[in-house]
Amino acid sequence: MTADLGTASVAAAYDRWAPVYDLVFGKVFTQGRRDAILAAEAAISPGANCVLEVGVGTGISLPQYARSTSVTAIDISAAMLGKARARATRLGLDNVEQLAVMDAEAMQFADDSFDVVVGQYVITSVPDPEAALDEFVRVLRPGGQIVIATRIGANIGLRGAIEKALMPLTTRLGFRTEFPVSRYEDWARNSGKVELVENRPLPPLGHFSLLIYRKKPA
């Protein structure tokens, strides 16, 4: 079995997850999602309120945004996005401007389009995380912030060994277990376009973190 992720395989995996995703992952990531949305709202500058959420899934986070915040959201899975559309309609979320099936590595938005870009538990699921992160930066206005809730792999010790051993299985499920924080550090350094604002642990079990980056002025 391969430890590689492909765009089609990830989309198919999350199409399969769609009927049960909220039941399996909804409560597990409640605090992390809440912290990410609070950070995103705090990052919005006066007079600016345009947020992009990448990997919105079934739209669990959509009701948590302030109604004054204009939200655009994308996901690679049409089935997951269908759930998000139904949720937005059911709850009357008029501030959700657009929900679109789109590849995080090749987004169909102009440069400098958004004030904040949010990615919740998505970076470890895309085939090329660094390419997706570069896209986050491209569509973000200078001075804007990227808010990422993410799994952080141990990379060493027993936990690191377990994460590596599980990779062939978890990639078939649509995500990576082996993903050290050094990948974010290397990406930010090589990009040269962002600076780290915050890195703090998220529940559960300290295996996740909230990372916030600011796009440097042009």
C-alpha cells in the first residue's frame, strides 16, 4: 500500500466520510474549531470582513462565524459540500456567500482576495500541503492572517513510530498521521512571505495545534 495521497483519492475518501463525518469527528474537534474561528474573527481588521475557509467539509464551523463576517468556503468533496450547503440553508446563514467544490492547491480566486484564510484539519489531507499553503498566501491580502488548526506528528519516539506505521491505512482514509511541525517551519522559511504569529496546542491529547501566520506586506 502506498503512503501517497492523490486529489481524486482524497475526494473519494471524503465523499465516503460525508454521511458520518459529523458523528465521528464533530465533538472531537469542537474546541479546536471554536478556537480557530475566534482567532479568525480576531484577525479581521476594521472595515474588512472577507474570510475564506478551505476544506469546510460538512460546514460544522459555518454557524460559528459572526453574521457580519462574509464567508466563502471550498472543499474537494462534492458530498461533503452538499452537507455544508444544506446546513447553511437550514440555519439561514446569509453571510455564507459562496460554497464551491475546489482544489486547495489550485484555487480559482484572484490574488489578494481575502482578509483571512482558515484551514481546519485540512493541510494533512491535501496531496501537496506546501502547494496548498502557497495558495493560502496567494489569495490572502498583505497583512492578512492564515489560521490553521492541524494535526502535528511526533516524528520521534513511540508515538512517531506508530504514526508512521499507520500511514498506509490513514492515507486510504484521506489523511496523514505523520506530519511534523518542521514541515510548516520549512515552508514558512522557504516562502519568505509569512511570519508566525502564534503556535499553541489544541485538544485532544495535545496532538493538534493552532498555527497563525501573517502575510508580510508586498
